Amino acid sequence: MAIDRLEHSQRSALGLKNRLKPGDWLFTAVTGFAAIVVLAVVAGMFLELTQQAWPALRAGGISVVWDTAWDPSHKVFGVGAFILGTLITSVFALVFATIVAVLVALFLVEIAPGWVARPVSYVVELLAAIPSVVYGLWGIFVLGVFIRDHLGPALIRYLGWVPFVDGTPLITGLFSACLILTIMILPTVMAVSRDVIAAVPRSQREGILALGATRWEMIRIAVLPYARSGVLGAAILGLARAVGETLAVTLVIGNSVQIPGNIFAPAYTMASVIANQFPEATGLHRAALIEVALILLAITFVINVVARLLVWKVTGGQRAVVQE
Amino acid sequence: MTGQERSTFLGRTEGLYRRRKAFDRVMTGAMALAVVLAVIPLALILFYLLRNGIPGLSWDFFTQDPNRPGKPGGGVRNAIVGSGIIVGMALVIGVPVAIACGVFLSEYGQNRMGAFVRFLIEVMAGIPSITVGLFIYGLVVANQGHFSAFAGSLALAILLVPIVARITEEMLLLVPRSLREASYALGAPRWRTVLRIVMPTALPGIITGVMLGLSRIAGEAAPLLFTALGNQFYTTDITQPMDSLPRRIYVYATGPYDYWHEQAWAMSLVLVGIILVISLAVRALFGSRVTVRQ
């Protein structure tokens, strides 16, 4: 069926009704097969994980999503605490990375001349080239130590009145994971926001400047509203990355199944509990961890679809998302 | 308007104008501050990689295998060679599929079916790497009954395909239509036109895509944890568990020994060095259109 459709599209693309030569048929079949491989991998991933997680899915039902008790030795597998850990770390990263990234993107598009914007843009994007495990190493030996000795105590002294800002800052913990994730998703949010902001038509800016607006007023009134859904899409793409991030988080989050009582407490995210416990897990424990992966896959799937739709809406169709 | 009213009105607008200018300056300052905040982490990471990594680099580091845990010295030859083999095999598996997929999208993808495949590739690019590792674990490792370098390569290939396929499609679509038309006018069928005219023209771009994919998967440890596993010993047998740089960094970073930490920094320096060199080379060759993202 697929091949019939292809023949049709091929004819119409050429604009003439040539008969399909054997070479062309083979060529279509081979490239079409590659597309089918992609389909098979994505579908296979959902099927395989569902199948592997089946014992846990059947034993736990839907309530595992909000059950927070996880005790492999008593066969209790509630995923709630890990979902909470993922939610806290990714939302923290999302908020702070987006604020910084949008300001940087505005600076690059609206203020900096080309000879400044290009290298700065490149340097920020290089952050995305550093492997997750290297972030983790740096997180333990540099960032974590800084949080324990300086940043953590300072936060408690000056922001102690904010809920959850107390406890004992350690090298590893929820807050270390939040900061590492913020740094890690910054380049993604920055690059996409920059492209979206650059796509705002010049006439929008000229119109408001002609009315006497200052540069910031121009950004606030003409640029940001126009780019809003694209910037939102950029933020959500960053969120998807934060949710699925594994090793950096596993190294710095402290790995504890407790519900964290404050922002310095150790915790788990969905990805880090898999990385940490899977090697020793057997039987139902193993199935439960694969169930966690399945939930993670479903969440990132939904997040990605939403983000793509938002970015496409602003930049106009598939062509504009080359860079991601 | 009396003189009195006039001067207060002007005074008020002038005050308002000054406030607006001041706020504009504050926000400009905020943007500049954000740039500084965004650049600091990279500077710090590179600084500590150099400071802590260089002391660990030695001849032994590259030519010896790890000692038994707790005995200082030794090197990470097995991890370096292992990474090379696993990543190389992932390229061999993934690149043909990715390029064929890119060709499919650029040649036959301007319809619903193409949009659907393009969407699948976006989805595939967003899948967390640890999930890919578990998928291959269930599909290959659990069925074969043992971990293997080959399984690790399969997992990395799955991460590679969406990156290379998207860039290939972009590069093929950049080839001018007139080249194609000239080929058709000479009576060449479509497949020959694509293979002999369009693809050679887009080749530098496609190679760029492959290099970017390479630098993306070279640093991945999460998909290897449950597939290639790791190996204390040197091996080139792809049916056996095999070590890799990112995975050994992970093990050493969490270990108790100081010389492990030193070697973890040195391995990170080597890994980031390789990735940055690829990234800079791609940039020099191809400008800013394409970038590396982990």
C-alpha cells in the first residue's frame, strides 16, 4: 500500500507520467524501508517496554503513579516519589533556564552586533556538546562542593523564609540536580528562543519604535508577544530534555527514595532510579523499573509533541526547525 | 494652557521619559548579566577539566588497562578502544539507515506520509537515552542472555538515526533544482539522478551530519549501562561486554579512590576534547547552520 502511494507521489513530483523503471522501484523500496525501520523502532519501543513491564503493570495498576512507597524487599512499587523528583528538578530548571535563556536570546538578537552575537551564541551552544556524565563529574567535585560550602548556607541565611529552603546543604541533593539541569537545558532553550525571536518581522519593531518606544518597550510590546508561543515551545523542548536526563542527575541527586523534605534533601528522578537500581534488580523489581521507563517515555513523548507544535506555529512549518 | 500648567505637564512627561529610559537601561543590564551567567558554567567546566584532567594524562593512561581496584596506576586503554569500537559499529549500523531515511524524506516526503515519518523522527530524537538502553536490553540482551558491545552499538545507532536523517534531508533539499532537471533532461532515471548528482553535491553536508551524530553519541553512557555493560579487561570481541569512556567515567566518579577521580577527570578531558574538536571542525567547514547537541 505504501509503495502505491509512493509511486503516485513520485509521478506527481516529476510532473509527468513516466513508467516506474526497475531501478527506481528498488530505490523507492530501499529508502522506504529505512522509513519503516524508524516506525518499527518507535512502535517497538512502546511495545517492548510494555511487555517487559507487564508483571508490574498488572500487579500495581494505575495507582502506582501516585503511590509514593517504593520498597523492593516488600514488593511495594509506587512511582510517585520519582515522578515528584522529576517534576521538581525539571520545573526548577525550566523556570530558571528559560528566564536566563530568553534574556540571552534577546541580547543576541536585539542588542549585540554580529561580531559579538555569533561567538557568544556559539559558546552558549557548546554547553550542549558536553556529555551528561562530564556534567555529573563536575557537579560532584566542583558545583556540589560550592553548594555545600557557600551557596547553600547563603541561601538558607537570606532566603530561609521561603518554604523548603532549609535543611543541611550537602554535595549531592535535589538542589544540585536542579542547578545542573538548569545549565544543561540552557543552550537548547536559548538556541530555539533566539531563532524564534529572530523570526519576528522587522516591521513590528519599526512600527513601535516610530511611536517613540524605548528598546525594552519595543521588546515587551512588539517582540515578546509575537514570539510568545515559540518561546514557550523552546522552554518545553528544554523541559523534555530535563525530564529524560540521566547520568548527570544520578551522580548529583543523592539517590534516596524518601519524599524530599527540603530543597537540599537527597531524592530520585525517574531516570536516575532506573540507572541506579536496574543493575541489581530482578523479577518484579526489574519489571517495575521498566514501568518507570515506560511512564518516562510516555511523558517525554507528549512533551515533545506539544513543543514541536508550538515552535512550528511561529517559525512556520517544518523547514525552520533545522537546528534542533 | 497657562504657563504654570504647561511647565508641570512638561515636567511630568520629562520625569516619565527619564523613568522609561532608566528602566530600559536596567533591562539592558539584566540581559548583559544573563549573558555573563550563561557563559560562566562553560568557562568553569573547561577550566576544571584542564586543571584536574591534565595531571592524569600520561603514557600509561593511554596504553595500560585498569589495575585491580585500589591499586593506583594503570590506564584506560580498554575504555578508549572499547568506545572506538562501539561508536564505530553504531555508525556502521545507523548511518546507512539514517541517510536512506533522509533521502526518502527529501525525495518522497512532501506529502502526508512524509510528514508522518518526519514526526516519528522528531519523536525518536526526543526519547530519553536511558529508555533506549532498556529497550535494547529487553530486545537483545535479555534474549541472548548476556551483555555485548553489539547491543551497545545498536542502542547508540538508535540515538544516531534521527540526528543524521534530519540533517541529510536538509542538505539534500538545498541542492539546486536545476542540477536535477539537467540530469532528467539527459534521460537519467530518478535513482541515478539522486545517487550520482544530488547526493555527491550534498556530500559535505551529509558528512557534517554524520560527524555531529558521532560527537553526540560518543559521550553517551546511559544507553550503554544495560547493553555493553563494562569490562575491567581489554577486549575486541563484540559479542562480549566491553568498556567505554563515558561508562568508565561514571564508575570512577562514584568510586572511593583518589586516583580513580584523577583518571575520571583525564578521561573527561579526552572525551570533551574530541567532541569539541569535531564541533569546531564542523563549524569551520560548514558555518553556524548546524550545531552539536547532547
